[in-house]
Amino acid sequence: MGEIDIDTLRKVFPGAEGEIVAIDDLDITIEDGEFLVLVGPSGCGKSTTLRCIAGLETPSSGTISLDGVDITDRQPKNRNMAMVFQSYALYPHMTARENMSFGLKMTTDLSKGEIDTRVSEAAEMMGIERLLDQKPGEMSGGQQQRVALGRAIVRDPEVFLMDEPLSNLDAKLRTTMRTELQSLQSEFGVTTVYVTHDQTEAMTMGDRIAVLNDGELQQIGTPLECYHEPANQFVAGFIGSPSMNFFETSLSRTGAGARLDHEVFDYLLDQEGTDAVADVSDSVTLGIRPEDIELADGDEPNAFSADVTVTEPLGDVTFVYFEIGGQQVTASIDGDILLSEGSTLDIVFPQNRIHLFDGRTGGALKNREMPTDDELVDVSL
């Protein structure tokens, strides 16, 4: 079992100019065996949340429960959790074998033989058997990370806590280790809380992701829910790469319909969009993801012209940057389409792909249509 319940968690640090609220009334329930990713920009409170779960920080208020038992005031060693740090935190004077076994020697009554067996099994699982007699200084970053993971695995904990464990690795190794971590977590079925600022890691690794900003939970849901149905403009802009494009517009009423007025274009909303902005008085932010922008080939409604400033061909896709009203806008188009910088194109934002946000609060008014079950292809056997 490893269900974690975080109830109105608050953490305040003293500052030179007053209190600094790192976590503000956070409520999250993490199911047993779930892989939850805490994601957000630097300073959003994700690492502080993890440290509170681990017992390395004392909450200012609120509670943390494990399997229904309040552990808010328990010492870290009594929480049956294993933590993997960004810096690996290996003892430089110890071999990999000694690093992996040290925690077991200090916190359990296991015999030397039982400890050696656990270490050997974990090393084989991580593919580091030949490194057991080496010290951290003799290993690459990826090898040190595997030793740090092995040290957590031998603990056989109820919960894995991971604080940006891949951020010190190069891009290729980081991709490989992402896959390994997912496989390990799936194999063990251990509740895992993973902290990252990298939204790509969040999208690809988590069963659910919790998006934080300024210590507050912005949204929690599956990666696709947060991507296609963001709760607000912050989530929409943070999740996805390249980021969603935003256009500040003024709302006009046109009889039974509604129109968004931008300095470069006017956008006539369909009935669904009109209904979505019914309670908005003036300001609406229109959002469109780069891959949802289409090239217009005729007299499509809402089409307008834009100048190409930069193109980035990546093979399968090309990122095209437009100048629209002094704002850089990104589109992702098929890599087989050849475009030249300085050209003028007609583009359109399809009605079923746009997002609308309240210009004052940032709250979502309308999101693009989620893919239906019929549109998703199930290739599982």
C-alpha cells in the first residue's frame, strides 16, 4: 500500500520583506501504485512539496497521510519512503555496493547476507553489476544515477520520491532513463512522486500530472487532459512544446453571435464559441497550439495573411514563425511543405481547435475538442 493524501498543505518561509508562501493550501490524493508528476516553473513549490512528503521540511499547516495514517510529524526514517535526488547524493569514498547497502545497514535489522542479496538483485535489474566495486568518481553521470536508483530500490519502500533525477544527464541519456524509470515503476507498482520542471518529462512519464505555480495547484489530471483541456491560460502555456500561441482580443457582439477583434484579424465565433463567452464582458484571450494552425487554401472564414520570419525544418515537421501584430507566433506544419522566409501566407485557426480564456482571470472558457474514442487507434493485443 502507498496511498498519499495531502490535505490543505501550507509551507511558509520567513523572508527579508515578509513571509514567502512556498505551498498554499495544497490538496492532492495520490493513489496506491500511481506515478504522479509535480511540474511547474522554478520556485513554484514542487520540490518543497516533495520534501514535506519525505519529512525533510516541516509543514506550516495541513497534514500528510500515508495509507490513512497521519505522518506529518514522523521522522523521515520512519516513513518507509526512498528518495532519489537531483545530485545523486552518493558518498564519494564508498563503492557502489557500499552506497546501495548503507541505508539498509543503518535502518534495518537485515543480515549481511540478506543485504548483499538485495543489492545484487537491484544491481542486476539496473544493469550495473560490473560497477559494484567502483566509486562514484569512476562512473559517468548515467551510471551514478543508476546506482542512486538502485539504492532506492533495495529499500523496498512504499513510496519513491524523485527530485529532478534526470536533469544532470545529456539529452539522449535523459530520454533513455525516462523509459527505464517508467518500466521500473510499472514493474514494481510502487507509488511514485516525481518532480520536474520539464513538461516533456511530465507528459511522457506520469499517470497524472499536477501543475503548480506560485505554490498553488493549477490543475491535476492525465497528461492528455492537461494538454487538451487546460484549466487556465497558465496550464495551456506551460504544457506543450512549442507553447500555445495566445492573442489578446476584444469581444464584440454581432446579433446572435460574437466576434473577437485583434489588431491584425477579426475572428467570428461559431455558436459553441459564442455560448462560451456569453458571461464575458470585454476581454478574451484566443489560444491555438502550433500544430493546430492550418494553411488556408481558399476563402475560409476567419483566414488572414501573416509574414513568415523564420523557418526551422526538423525533417518530419517544420516550425514556422510568423509576425502577427508585433508578436511572434509559431506554427508546426508538415515537413514536406517548403516555405521561404519573407513569404506571406494565408492561415486559419479551425473553430474546433481553438481555446478561449477569460482575459481578466485567465480561466478557460472553451477548450479544443478532445479526440474521441473513435479517433484514437488502439493497437494493443
